[in-house]
Amino acid sequence: MQEITKMIKAAKAGGKVAKKLFGESLKVTTKESLNDFRTKADTGSETAILEILKKEFPDFGIYSEEIGYLRKESEYDFVVDPLDGSYNFVIGIPDFSISIALRKNKEVIAAVVYLPILNYVYHAEKGKGAFLNNKKISVNKENDIKKSTVVYAFDYKFSINSANKIESKIWKAGVNRMINNWSPAASCCLLASGKIEAVIFSKISLHDFCAGKLIVKEANALVTDFEGKKEENDENNKFIASNGLIHQKLLNIFKKDN
């Protein structure tokens, strides 16, 4: 698929902008809440990405975090997060990513997540596996929940009380570590490359997980909704993805009587 090469080019262009601005004191513009904001790194990365995507794919639609939807009469569109992990970026934590997904009739068929500080390029095409810097990757085979690391992330609009209850249940399930690195795309890549055992997402935004979800699926992760039903909707924003071996124990967290 020629598209993936051009998507990587676009992601790297955005990453170059972000990396250049990383560590600077940037003006922060609040969006819908104090926890949801943008900087010139977000908009600069987006401009660089969209310049390439528009040139290479003039007939494709684009949905990007900062500008919204640029609709076209096409069955194809891109979902772009020009800087996933903006909060980390602003406070100087080098854990952020650039995320681009290509969809056909809302089904994700290709994905790229780029971590510019590490120069890690994760990519996947539907049915062809997942890769880190062109080396095939897969989830790990850890089956002990007590040795497992789980990422739990939720949207800014999600109820804090509900999030706290879920976090408490995750700890009670006996996990070794529960983390939230505030970059869902990067979290997915940790799972896909075997570094952690699961991610749990509660109502996060499409641009946060769209590319990452395909990458974990192609890295042999099990992806279901909170009831254990196999993932069939690429837009579902409440899901568990794991190495499959600790999945049932995580599903038990969401049982009504738990």
C-alpha cells in the first residue's frame, strides 16, 4: 500500500515541528476545558501533516483534532491527531505522539503512530501485521495479572467519580501497575510491542485511539467492548485491548455485581 509511506512522511513532518518546539515555553489556548488545550506545536504539526495529506490525497476527507472535518465526496478519509499528549508536551515530558489513521467507509485500513523523541514509527495495514521501524511486533504472553501493567485512560468529559471507581477496581483485580501516560496512541503502541499487557479506554476521542486500535489488532491483541463482545466498530470509544491472556480478569471489573 503506497498510502502508508505517504502517511509516515506526513507523521514525520508533524513530528519534526513538535520536536523543534519541545522544551520551549509556549502559549496555551484552552478549548473545551482547562484540561483540553492547544499550543502552536499542535497547530504547527497539524499544518505540516495536512499539507502533505492534501497534496498526496486531494480527494480524501480529513478529520483532524484542531480544524475538525474537511469533508470530501470520497469513501476514504484520514483521522489525525497532530499531537497526542499535549499536556505532557507542555510540561516537558517527552511522551507524546503523532497519529494518523486511514479509513475506508469508516473502517480503519492503515495506521501510523510516530513518537518523535524516540524516532519510533509504528505502522499497520489491515491484515498485514503491525511494525515498529519496519520490524514486526506482537503483544506479549504474560498471563499473570499480578505481573501485568495496564493503562487506563478516559476523556476529559468523563465523570471523575466513574473513573475513580474503575481505577479502584483495576487495582483490586491485582495488577502490578496501572498507568495513564495521557497519550492513548502511544499507550496502544506499548501494548502492541509487548511492553504492557492491556489498555482500557473510557469514551476517549476518535482521534486519540483510531490509529492505535488498528495497530494493537494487527499485533494480535484481543479487543472487545466492556461486556466482552468482539470489537466490530472501529469508532467504539469504550473498549479493552489486551494480550488476551489477562482479558477475562479485566472484563470481570465491569460486571454489574462487581
